Amino acid sequence: MASRDMGDMSSTTKFWKLVDTMKQIHATTGNVEAADVAYKHLLPLGHIYGRVTTHANDSPHQGPENLAEGHGRKTVFLFGNDAVEATILECNTFDTLIELGLTKEMITREVKEQNNSFWLILFQLPDGYSNATAYSELRQFIGLHPATWEGVLDLVRLCYPIAATDMEQYLNVLQSTPFEEFEKEAGFHFIDTHHNNTSAGPPVYTYDHYCTLPTPRKAWQTRLFLYCELHLFELYTGDGRTQSKGVSFRHKEYLSLDVSLETLRKQGIPCEAVKLTVTVPD
């Protein structure tokens, strides 16, 4: 019996074959070339989205339960099928993480210091998701937006109404001011809020903390809130594409609401998490 070509293969079949391919690759070294796994017949992939997240190796759960597992976030960044086709199926895992916007320092901290593992979460949206009336509730449930400043503002209005008022006021400033200038105004590096375990250092600008700040809040405080709560880090440009140091190719980037993988499955959306094998170079 002749094998089916990609024209005969349903999008759902492609999705699960992609998941099986990723599991084969990461059952050993995580090196795509060394794994020698055929996948070209799966292209093009269609409406596949995903993200890389971390999960504690000593957790009682076998893998991430949410898109933003363990972080208590309301929104998450996602990549689309172009990142899967051009990077995840072409590069070793470490290079993939770099192309998706992580730094070597972040990867090293997660793997070697925090004893966390990296996981790839993939899910597939149906054809017509973006405009068909039948999927209006699903669109509201997932809240998928391009990761532009306008897309960020839409989700901030939905999830953080008090911060949205400030973001509307400072939108032009947020778009035009270099990240370093905000840090200069604050008097500290924003990343210090992530490593601060004492009351002496700068606090994490959660939404609850942000709402306690005296008004009028300053633009740098709004930018720090976006840094801490939505993970709009220093490389974020607001043009809807990933930005990584030393990487020229930039993938489309999206924001969505954080939802559980089980809820996605109950909505009839194919979804799976794959544990990644990551080797950090010396």
C-alpha cells in the first residue's frame, strides 16, 4: 500500500505525527540532525501554536499543566508554525531556545541551578479560527493576539484594567523609549526584581503591587509592570516578532490568555507537552 503524501494527511494527523517526531528527537540527545527523523512530509503544518516553558523536576506532576506552568500569569507568549518549521525542526534544542528569545544565562539557571526541565507545548487551532462565527467563543477563550504593542494593550485591558489606563496614556512613550532609559529612571536593572529574595531590593511589580503605587504612576513603573507580569523583557520590540541577540531570523510572536492543557483538550483542541533534552555548551 502506498504511503500517504501530505495532501492526503489531515491537519490533526500531521499534528500528532509532529508530536511523535519531537518525542523521538528528545528521547535521546535533542539533536535534530543526529536523530535522523523524517518530518518534511508533514510540511506545511497549518495552524499550530506553541511555547517553551519550564517545569520543576521534583514536581509531583509529570509535566506542565498550564501554558504558563507554575508562574501564576494571566497571559503567555506563543510562537506559530513558522517557528516550528524553521527552528524547532531544524536546530538542536539549545539553539532553538536562543532563537526563541532566551539567553544562555537564563537556560543555564533553569537547568543547572534551579533543577528545572524545559518543555515544548504544542496545540492546533481549527481552520477558520480567526474569523469564523462558529469559533467566536473559542477566540474569546484563548484570546490570541499578535505580540504587538496594540495586542499587548488589548490583553492588558482585559486582564489588568487599572494598568490599561496607564498604558493607554504612556503608549507612545513605551513604544519610543529605549529599555535602558526606563532602567535609568528606575535606578536599578529590572532583572533584579526576579532575583530579589529580600525586602531591601526592588519589589516584583505584580498587578497587586502596581495597584498600590501612588498616582499618577510613572512610565517606567508601567514598563516594569509589563516586564514582571507579562514578561515583556528587554528584547521586546512590539513589532510582533521574536528578538534574540545575534539571531537574524525573527519568528512571528503572539500573546494569549493562560489556560490549562486539560481545558484546551476539553475544547477539542489537540494539545501535547514534550519534555526537551537540553545540553548547555560550556
